[in-house]
Amino acid sequence: MISLAVLPPGGDAATALYIVSFSLFILGLKQGTHPTTAKRGNMIAAVGMAVAVVTTLLLDGMGNWGLIAIGLAIGSAVGAYASIRVKMTEMPQMVALYNGVGGGAVALIAWSEIRHGIHLGGAMPLQELIPTLLAGIIGSVSFWGSNIAFAKLQDLIPTRPLGVPGQQFINAILGIGVIVLAVIIAINNDPPSQGLFILILIAAAILGNLVVLPIGGADMPVVISMLNAFTGLSAAAAGFALDNVALIVAGTLVGSSGTILTMEMATAMNRSVGNILFSGFGGAPAAVAGSGEQRPVTSIGAQDAAIKLAYADNVVIVPGYGLAVAQAQHAVKEMANQLEARGVTVNYAIHPVAGRMPGHMNVLLAEADVPYENLKEMDEINPEMPRVDVAVVIGANDVTNPAAKNDPNSPIAGMPIIEVSEANEVIVIKRSLSTGFAGIDNDLFYEPNTSMLFADAKAAASEIAAEIEQL
Amino acid sequence: MSLFTEFTIFVLAIFVGFEVISKVPTTLHTPLMSQTNAIHGIVMLGGLIVLGYAGDGLEYVIGTIAVAFGAINIVGGFLVTDRMLGMFAKKPKPQVSPASSASRPGAVDKDEDKGEGSGK
């Protein structure tokens, strides 16, 4: 078998090239802090990856070139096809899948490492075995958890929380079981038991399923971020197992990123990560729905809405996931174009959990050519709200509910919201008065300065745009 | 490399990661996630290494799948991130032609009517 075998594994040359590679990752991520440089940053990171892959292919001991070619060809084809075809509304699913394959790859590598340890004979050194076990566990949990998250986002399985009785207990048993098995393998490591390792992979797989199944659709931004962090950690663990500095650093970077996003999402929902994971809240049509009484709402048509908007100075659009579901981004942008042509200032107020993953709404609006300067974060826009003439809420619900601020007994009490009720006028485009994910009535709909436009988001936005043009 | 050298690298990488990533604005969080997916594709190195010493049919299969999974992450992650960032890089569309907007009376009326709106 041919082998390029230029670089000894763990040698100075290979390590130096890996250092170049992870430095490029860090540089690439650093460029990702601004929309104008982010694209170049992505390229820089890709170059870093190319350096890492080529270095590895040059290592002494590489072989099975045919299989490498097959794996590379299949993986590249699938990845390229998916990335070209995916719709921006489907990005959360895609990232969930990528998290999944990433975790799966690590679990498989760990399994291979165990087998390799057995073949070599003798005791597997603990500093190799322990990270291998961790990589297997975290990889398997992320693979299966991500698959469930994907299936939920893709509507293959119900997005509402699915749970079995005694779920917490079963999870706890599985978690403890996995750790006990790992300890047993580590103690009897001469040689490590492959059977027990496979048992660990299976138990971790069940755990991954059971942890994500009870989590509702609204909590998906947290779940995806957390699985992202997990896959990163699993890669770092694999790096420890394989003595590979590129894996350690790259995995840790991914883990940090996922952790930061998880914390930001949880803060945006005013809930702890533990509460999200173990309460089965998100997406539950909770029993707290409204007091039952009928409250009066002001209903308006597209023409009135157009007049209110066209004669305003300062309009803020508050998009929610409903906007994405209705594919209304382009219609909304057209409406904004009409307004801007009349000299109206139009900004967009984006709640951190406005989409199905962190930053999702921003991508959807960027796709519709909304300049990123007009996308305002919650903390940036809230102080401006009293000076806003009209706030248009499109497909958003809970994130605008003043009860989060005013009613300490509300299930969403304390959740940071976009304070649209501070604006002079509010137009809510929504199909009905139905509740959002939290399953609670939105007081905003009944406020005196709120007008409800009952319609599909896309149809309403197009109609308003047409009406403005006629004015 | 000694275990403690690796730990040193690991801990420093945590700090670097937090420092760099916390500066990424919310607007770019989705591309950030797909880019970290791509960087996570570094696990393909592990797949290549284990394929290198694979000795039987099962190990060939495991290694090949691991390489394919890693390649999905790398190729798919970088490409889709590039596609998304291209949307952000787009120049703002020229607004509806000034000629047509200037001819509209709305631009003139607007101040009076705004007063009504803000009074509510």
C-alpha cells in the first residue's frame, strides 16, 4: 500500500502545521465579529481546515486510501448538495444534522480507538482511555439528541414535549449507568472491554433520545446551541485521546461557542438551562390560557394599516417565527421599501429567540435584502420604543407580551421582551388571537393603542405594500 | 505530548474561545453556528487516523463513515456559511426610484398626520 508518510505523527513538523491550522480557525472566528469581514473569516477558517487535513494525510501511518477517497467523496457530495439546496428557513434543521454527524463521527472514532487499544494488547493507558470514553459518551448523546432535534424541527415527529412517566428517573439511571460502565472499563483496562463500550454507546444513545424528546419546539434554540457545545467537547475529548492538538483547540472553540449561545438563549427566555432541559415546558399548550373572559380588541384592515404606516416617521417591524413560516420576509421587505420611499424610517427589532436558532431571524431578513444596519437587537431598540410611531408585530407573540414585565404571576414573568406597547401605536398582524408557545394570552392585543390585523402575514404585508403605493 | 501540556492548551483555548466568540454580534449567530459546525469537521482528522490503522472489515466501515461524516461537516458547513454571509454582504438595494416617490403627495402630508398617530 502506498503511503506518503512524510511527517511522523506527533513530530515537530506535524504539530507546527496543526498550530498554523488552529490559528487560522481563531483568526477566522475573529473576523466573524462583523458582517463585512465575516465572509473572509469563513474562508480563512476553511484554509485552516485544508492545512489540517493535508497535514494529516501526510502523516506516517496513513493508509486505506481507497476508503479515504470514498468517505471524502460521499461526505463532500452530501455536504455540498445540502448546503446549496437548503432553504434559509431550514437552517436550524441543517445545523441540527451537522451537530448530529459531528457527534456521530466522534462516537465512531472512539469505538475505533477502543478496538485499536485491544489489538495493541495490554492495558490502554488511562490518559488515552478516559478521553476516549468521554468522546464516545458525548458523541453518542449528541448524535441521537441532534437527530431528534432534527426530526422535531422537520416536523417528522411532534414538536410538543413527548415524555414518558418517570422520565427524570430513567434519565438519571441511564446517566449513572453510563458513568458506572465507564469506570468499570477504566478499572479493567487490560484490555478494555469492547462489549461494555458498545453498551455505553447504546445507553448514551437512549439518553440522547430521552433528553431531547420532551423538549418543546420553542426551546429548540437552546437545544441546538447546547448540542453544538456538546459536539465541540466531544471533539476536544477525541483530541486528548488521539494526542492531536488541532482537535483539542478546534473542539474547544466550538464548545465555547455553543456554550455562549446556550447561555444567551436561556437568558433571552429568562429560564435556566436545567429548567429548559428538564421541565418539558416549551411548546406545551399550558393550562394557564387566559381568564376566559372576552376582551375587546380593535381590528383594522390593510388599508387603515397602510395609512397609519405611511404617515408615520419612525416604524419598527417586530418579526417572529410566524413571519418565517408564512415566508413573508420578501413581502415585508417590499412593504418597508414602499415606506422608505416615502421617507419613513424603518427598523427591525429582533428578539434573541425570534427564530428557531440563535440569529435565525437575521439570516431570513438578510436573505430578503434587509440591510443588517436596520436589524436592531432588543436592548438597542427598547429605549427607542417611546419615540416609535408605529410598531408592526408580524408573527411574533410571547416576545411582545407585556405580562412578562407587568404580571409577576405570568409563566413568562421576567422574560426580556421587545417593549412594543411603549410605541405610540401597535399593529399586530396575526391570523387569530390564539396563544403563542407559552400558551398564554397576550395582553398586548387588548391594549388601547393596539390594532389587530387578522390575516396571513405574507398576504397582509403584500396588501399593505400595495395600499401604501396607492396613497 | 504530556497530559498536562494538553490540559494547558485546552484551558487556554476555552478562554480564547469565550473571548473571541462573545464579540460576535447576534446578527451573525446563525452563520457562527454553521461555521463552528464546519470547524467541528476537524474530527475528520480522527477518522483519517483510525482508518490508517484499521485492520478488519468493521473498522474499515467505522472509519469510512467517520471520514464521510467529517467531510459533510467541513464541506457543508463552510459552503452554507459562505452562502449565508453572502446575503449579509449584499449591498442595500437602491430604494424605489426617487422620481416616483417625489411625485407622491404623501411625503408632504406626512407631518400633520403623524401628530395624530403619536397623540394616541
